[in-house]
Amino acid sequence: MATILIVDDRPTNRQFLLTLLGYSDHRLLEAANGADALERVRAERPDLVITDILMPTMDGYEFVRHLRADPDLAPMPVIFYTATYSEPQAKALADSCGVQIVLPKPCDPERILAAVNEALGETSATSAPRIAEIKGAGKPGEPHRVDDKLAEYVNELQSVKSKFDDIVEGSVKLRDKRDQVRKLSERFSENVMSLQRIASRLSAIIEVGMEMTAERNPARLVELFFAAACDIIDSKYAAVGMLDEQERELGFVFTKGVEARMYRDAGRKGVLGALLAGHGQVRGQSANARIGADELPPGHPRVRNFLGIPVASRERVYGWLTFGDKRGEGEFTEEDVRLAGMMAAKLAVLYENAVLYDVIQRHAAQLQVEIAERRRAEQTVRESEVKFRELIEQASDGIFVTDSQGNFKLVNPRFCEMLGYREDALLRLNAVDTYAEEEKALIAQRIADLGEVKSRLFERAMRRKDGTFFPVEISVRRLSDGTNQGIVRDVTERKKAAKALADSCGVQIVLPKPCDPERILAAVNEALGETSATSAPRIAEIKGAGKPGEPHRVDDKLAEYVNELQSVKSKFDDIVEGSVKLRDKRDQVRKLSERFSENVMSLQRIASRLSAIIEVGMEMTAERNPARLVELFFAAACDIIDSKYAAVGMLDEQERELGFVFTKGVEARMYRDAGRKGVLGALLAGHGQVRGQSANARIGADELPPGHPRVRNFLGIPVASRERVYGWLTFADKRGEGEFTEEDERLAGMMAAKLAVLYENAVLYDVIQRHAAQLQVEIAERRRAEQTVRESEVKFRELIEQASDGIFVTDSQGNFKLVNPRFCEMLGYREDALLRLNAVDTYAEEEKALIAQRIADLGEVKSRLFERAMRRKDGTFFPVEISVRRLSDGTNQGIVRDVTERKKAQQALAESEAALHRAQLLAKLAHVITQPDGSFERWSDTLPQLIGVEPAQMPRSTREWLDLLHPEDRARFRSTAIEAGRKGAREEVEYRLKRADGAWIHVLQVIEPLQSQAGAEGRKRWFSTLQDVTEQKQAQEELAESEFRFRQLTENITEVFWLTDPFKSEMLYISAAYEKIWGRSCQALYASPRDWVEAIHPEDRRRVLEAAIAKQARGDYDEEYRIVRPDASTRWIRDRAFPVSDSEGRVYRIAGVAEDITERKQAEDKIRRLNRVYAVLSGINALIVRVRDRNELFQGACRIAVEDG
């Protein structure tokens, strides 16, 4: 005996395995989810675990991972038993966690027992389960065969026919009527066979449909259904084609007698296009051109006859079903058309359900794989939506979503709290309604222009419901669906700190970095005081007036056969009654006739009941309301099986109590109160159908619900699929004297199985519909009627993933469980790598303990807002502002904003303030803020120093300040202050002020209004800057005197003094001597500095320019050159220059002196000429002394004159 733990969140699934394995003498344990199972495994140490995969709290995959992580439990064998995944998907998950055996749901008991034996290492087969007084060998929900009963009736009819033939053949008097009787007999036989054929086909359709309900693979479903259809309607060629999900081309094609490629290539051409357009069934014969070769797919063999049916529900066409060349010589009959229509309608319903199941299965599998990769296997789509919704609704920052026009579509509670609105009231507003009137046009334009930028981060003042304003920092961006998402942070405290800092250093306007260009321009203007038709396809003989998917009636054809049989019987009766020779056998014939009539009526009743079941089932497929479906089906069941009492009960979604109960002849309350007691409990346990009579105690009063009338007989059927019991269907006190028959039992079983399938689909649809309706109500309340559950999840995920701030979620220990792309981008990690870290890993070593403690203490506070430096993957740090809070599920959610630019701005502001403070000390600057009534609100530390008093002795108002002013300057001060108040603009006034030590100082005061703030009555506050300009006044006087002396000097000397910039593009100063020497005006040179170059003699110009460029900045420029005056005369100039450098050594001026050296040049020329004459005379004198010959003397003198002169 082994101990086996069964893990499944559905009680019926656990009960099935407990019942099945209970007959093998195993010790059985059960658990509802992976977490409970883990506790039981550690406590009980079972020999085997059988677990579902998809479960709440902890799923099977996560459970096995924990199991394998424990060395003591790792060897324990596990079997996956799942209905959510296809076997390959489940096998892939199993391989990843070391599970060897995977069983699908549903699964044959023999396969389950074999798998258990294999896992336990046993070889003996487990005995089949023993169930007491359970009727029917099939499982709950398995189809019941009706062919056997039909065969009995047909055999009986054939026996009656044979005896009639014997009697007729032996009658002498009837020889002349033998041919007539034989014809009647043949017609009788044909009609009986037709009736048998219809009933058999109806039974086959029911059984095929019920067998296919357990098939969840759409392709496999179509393939199996097509094979069954080919058995029911025998033809040489047949095909079925189903459109893909996009309805553009064929997804599945199965054929008989022809290649599938032909149908795929044909697409929507010819008869296939007509069927896909939903134009009804098509039936024709090629002999009379009703189906031409051009109507069939290209390459298709020519057919003698053709039948095509659209596979369609009332809402949608899914594909087509065709048959060609019916076997035998006949054509496709009305009966074939009706049967094919039934099969196509049934296939449409099953295919629709299978596709829906496949979509759900693929979606669930995709989610499971993703969850497994991220080690978050406990989340489902609903939990994901709740998580994202909670992130939005519990965020410490305001979050909103608007449409492209700015109308609010989603707002979180924090945003409502900021603005003072209820959610429904805020959702009726536009974003511009939350700003001041003068900013509405700008904000509307910002929203419209969002598509041109990735995101915007700006600061604005938002208006609350009560009309007050508060400052916020808004990060807004355009999402992929065209909506706009914003994150709003209240920066009131930050603004107060910035204001205090700005006031302390005399700054009137503070702009953040980065800042919108419009706001910068507005601030500059404020500071400066400025304002600123196709035809339908041709198809041969399109049959059927009904819409695609409507059920086809079969009762009419059955009635024809039965009437024909009754006619034959009547004629036999007439013949027999009129025969004298057969008087002695009249009683025997009458009995045979009665048996014949009974069997014909039984056969008619079965066929009619089968037809009713098909038609009821097909009519109910369009009903999506589970309660209404059960009610309608129950009414139809009561018509098919007539009894005094009847009831149907369906369990609710939790399978704890009855959700729907409908009764006939008895109150529903009795069944509700009975719960799972008595016979109802046996049916809900899936123990098969119960049939009995109270007379023999098979159904006693204690088995029925308390208060139920005593019954003569009873029939109960579980409403169940192969996987799950949904409820029960009961009948009691059958009308008439008879008991419930095997036929009643089989028909009730068929109806219960059919109801289980339809109810399962309706419940699935109802669950989806209710979930969608619930979201629709919520969306309607928030004016988001276009969103469904999946779109809602996508929206919240997009809000997180496309947020311009970093967003993360950690567990209670700080391990990252969710990170958005912006957070990954900030830290430089890939998402999978970041999810392997703890929050403390993103901080400096010395801060890890503090951060861990902060995370642990989060439960004691609502939220935290703090600034820290986070560490990137490359080891660098950057400053962030973090808003973090504890969510309801124990996880922690944080919003991270990179404040690098803000820190730089704050640092720059702090440095500016420090520099300003130093400058104030050096420049003897001070400031004071004055209230509208003239009282001093606060002042800088340098103001008391300016007037030479202690801070406690400072004047407290403008009136007291006036007492310090020189009497001659007080009136000017008052008039300036009044003028500033009248204009509301900046004014300056200079006055003398007496310090505490008695010294008089000159003070320059600048008075300007604080534009952003006003008093209670709208009167302005004033900001005044004061500077001690005593030294400047003295320096100005000294400078004026020095400048006077300098000008006297430069204007009276003969040299030209000049001053230019280093590039000679501007003449800064030229002395008056320039006009005398150059013969040009100084103003002309100021206007055109190039005139200096033009005045240089052409022969000297290039040399001088090269020397100026190379030497003036070095300080060795000293050049002599000629100039040409306007009167064409030439002057010689000596020009010298030296550089003038600033405090950092950069040359920023060139100064020079130019003098007229013309007279010197002329004297030098004269001296040179005299020297040459002296040299000639000296040479001649020496020659006279040395040479005596006259000719030689003359030649020598000529030579000396030529060489030296």
C-alpha cells in the first residue's frame, strides 16, 4: 500500500482520482493548491504526488521547484495531471523541473492506473473500481448508444413482415392479390429500412457530436468530425475547410478522394466563395449544368452531383463541408441535405468552442511560460491586472490618462486627492480645466503636440476644486494607442524651500532645469516688464431559405415514413379481415398487427425523440445565459420524458451548492435544502445514473429531498462531462402505469450529457461575459467603454512599461519582482538581470543596511519619499528621488525619478547663492523684503552691517528707515517709492544715509515688486536691493579727474595715441594728433578702422600688416613706414604697439603710439648725400697726391665718382 497525494484546486477532479485510486487500497491524501501540498508533503512524506499545473496561490510548476530544491524531498516521484496545456507544452514544463509522467485531462482510468503503477514501480494491474448499484458502464458524460434498441425494433418489424408474407402466400383466396400484397410488402420494407436509416443516422450524429465534445484541438476535431461525416453521407469525393482566425484563408482542409491543395488554392472562388459568404447550401448535378466545372476548384474531377453546406453559426461563417459523386446511381436527397446541415451546424458549435478553448489554452500556456521564466509562476492574467491596477491606484504620485483631446479617461486616488475631486467628477473634466485660465491654451497645445516628442517633464501650478493652486512636477508622454499618460508629483514643499532660498538671495523668479522654452520666454518678459459595390457570385441553385447555422427539422420526413407504414398496415388489415380462409387465424393476425403497430410507434417515438434531442441541442447552442439554457433545456426534457415530477440542479462555480434549480410538480426549495444528501449526493459524486422504484426500496423516502412527495418510480442522471460533474437531472412518477425503461434511461443520459456540454460552454461564456460586463461597468463609469479585460491589462502594463519614471515592485525582503523599461534603462541592466537582484544591491555599500531597514519598516508608514544615490551596473552613481509604499499584498512599490538635472540646478543655485553672498559682502550689497504696509518682512545678513548696527537694532519699517536718510534726500526717496507703486515697476533711487558710527554713506536702492506673490487684498510686496556706493562715488570723481588730465595730455602731444581690439576690427581710441599727421578725421577712422591700412604706402603695406599680425600681441612691434595723405603728400611714421592683458593673462586690447618722423627721415637722407660727396672728394684728393699723369688722374677721378657718388 502506497501513500499518494492528489493536488488539484477543483474538488470534483480530486474526488474522481480519490474514487478511482481508492479501490487499489492506497492511502490517499488531498490538497487544493501547491502551498498546502508542500506542507502535507513535509508532514506525510507520500510515495507519489499527482498534481495539476495551473492552480491559485502556488501552481504545480512552482510546487515541484520547491520540492526539487529540498534534498530530502527531491527524489519523490510526481505526475502532472492537467487540462490547461497540450501534452507537448506540459511535457516541456515537466522536463524543466524533473517530472517524468504527464497525463492529460480527461484521461482513461486504465492509463491513470498504469501511470501510477509505473511511478510506484509496481507491475500488477490494479483492479477495476467497484461501484454498487450504478447503472450504465460509461463514464458520466459519455454518449449512450441507441442503435441497439433501434435494431431490436427493426428486427421485430422484420419478423412481423415475414409472418405476414407467410400468411399471404398460404392463402388461396388471395392469390389474385398476391402481387398487390407483395408490392405493399416491398413498400413496407423500404419504408422500414428508410426509418431505420434515418434513426441510425440521427443516432450517429448525436454520438459523433457528443464524442467530439471532449476534443479540444480544433484541427483534430475537424478531422474526426469529417471522418464521421463521410461515414454518414457516402460519396466518392468530400472535403471540409475551416477559415483561420483572421478569416483570410483556410486554416484546416481535410479531403477524401482529391488533394487538399486544390481547395487551398481555390480560396473564395466559385462555389466555395458562395458557401463562405453564407449564401446557404448548394446542391446540383453537372448533367444539367447546375454545378459547372468552373464552380469547382481548378483541377477537381468532374462530378455527377454535388452537395455543399456552410459551416456556420448564426453570427459567423467558419468554413464549408462538401460532398461530390454520391455512391450509387441516386442523387443527394432532401434527407442528405438536412443531415449534412445538421452536421455542419453541429461542427460550427463544436469548432467555435474548440477555437475559444484553444485561444484560452494558448494564452494560458504563453502566460505560464513567461511566468516560469521570471520565477513568478503564481500569477495569472487576473492577478497581473490586479497588480498593475494596484500599482496605479496605490501610487504615491498622481497618475492620469487622457485621450488625444485631453479628456481624463483614468485617474488614480492620489491624483483625485491632490485636486480635491471625487473620481467620477474628475473623469468629466478635461486636463486644461485643472490649470489657470491664462494657461489653458498653452496646455491644450502641449497635449496636441505630444506626438512630436518622446515625453515632456515640466512644472506648473494646478488648480484644485476649491480654486486654490499648488505647484506640481508633471511627466507626460504619448502612449502607443494615442492616449496621454502623466505622472504628477506635488512639489509644494520643494517650492517652499526654493522660495526661501530664492528670497534669501534676492532672486524673484526661479526656473527649473529642464524648463519649457515658453516658460523661459515668459519669465524673461516678466523680468523685463514686456507682454507677450460588388455583384454577388454566380452559384447554381442555392438551396435553403434559413440562415446559416439554423437547425433542420427531421420530423416531417419521419412523419411521411410512419404514415406510409400505417397505410400499409391498414391495407393489410382490410385484406385479412375480408378473407374467409383466414378467419381461424384472425386473432393471430390481429396480435401480429398490434405488435406491428406497437413496434412502428416505438420506432417512431425513438426517432422523434432523437430528432427532438438534436433540435433542442442545436436551438440551445445560441443560448449563452446558463440559467436560461438550463431552464429551456429542462422544459424540453420534460416534453421528451413525461413524468409527474422532474427537477434539474446545477452547481455554482465553486461547486459547493446549487446555483440553478428548476422543478416540475414540486418546490425547488426542497432540492436546494437537500444539498448533497441521499440520491442527489450520489449523482453529484459522479456515481452514474440511478433508476428505481420505491415499492422495492431501491429509492426510499430517505433518499429523496426532505418533504418530497413519495414516488412510484424514479430516474436520476448526473449532468457531467468526462472531467467534471455539473449537476443532476431527475424524473419521478412516470405518466401512465409503466416504469422508466432502458430507452428512457438512455435518452435521459443523452440529454444530460448534451446539457453538460452546452452548460460548460455557456458557463465559460458567462464567466467571460460577466467579467467583461463587470469591467464594462467600471469602464463606463470612467468613460472607457471601449476596453475589455485584456485591453485593461494591456493599458495598465503600458502605463508601467512606458512610464517616464522608473517603477519597480519588490517582495517583503526587497527582491525585485517587477521592473519597467525606464528603471532598467536608469540602472543599465537588462530586465532579467535586474530581476535577480535585491533592492539593496543598487545602493552604495555603506547605505545597504539603512535601505534594508527602510524596506522592513515600510509597514509602519503609509509611504516614504526620500532622495538617495543609486548605483548603475557600471558602478557609477546618480541621484534619484524615490517614492515607495507597501502594497496590500505585502509587496513594495516604488517610483524612481532621476533628479540629476535638478541636483545640478540645485547645486548651481547653491553655488550661485554662495557666490552672491560673497559678492554681496565684497560689493557691500544687501536686500530687504517689504510688506504692502511698509513693514520689513525679512532682510539679508549684510543689511545690518551696511548701516553699522546689530540685527536686533535694525529698523522695522520704511518709516523708521527714512529717519536714517539725509534730510535733503528724503523727499526724493518718497517720490520714487510712490512712483514705483503707481507703475508697479522697477525704480532706482540714490541717497545719503547716516551709519550708526555717524559716517555718511551713499546708497543705491533698487525697488521692484514681487510679481508672483501678493498680500491678502492683492497689494504687492516689494523687494529692494541696497548697495553702498560711497567708494564708487569717490572712484567716479577720481576717475573723472584722471580722465580729464589724460585727455589734456593726449590732445596736446604731437604723437598719435591709439587703442584697438586684438583683431583690429574696432578702433577704441585715437588721439587728436591723428588728424594733423594723417590729414583724416578721427570720426572717419572710428567708423572705418580699415582706413588705417589704406593710408599706408603701397610699397610698405604688406610688410607692415605682416609685422602687426606677428608682433603686436607679443609686444615687439616697432615699424617705420610711409603714409599717403589725402593731398598726395607722403609722411614717414614710426609706429610702436604693446598688448594689454586681463587678469587671466588673455590679450584683450592693443595700445600704441605713432609719431611723424618725416623731418628725421629727410635729415638722414641729407646726411647720406653729404657723406657720399665727402667720400668722392677724399678719394680724388688721395688720387691727386699719388698720381702725376693727367689722364690717369682723370680716369681715376671718374671711377671714384661712379663708384662712390
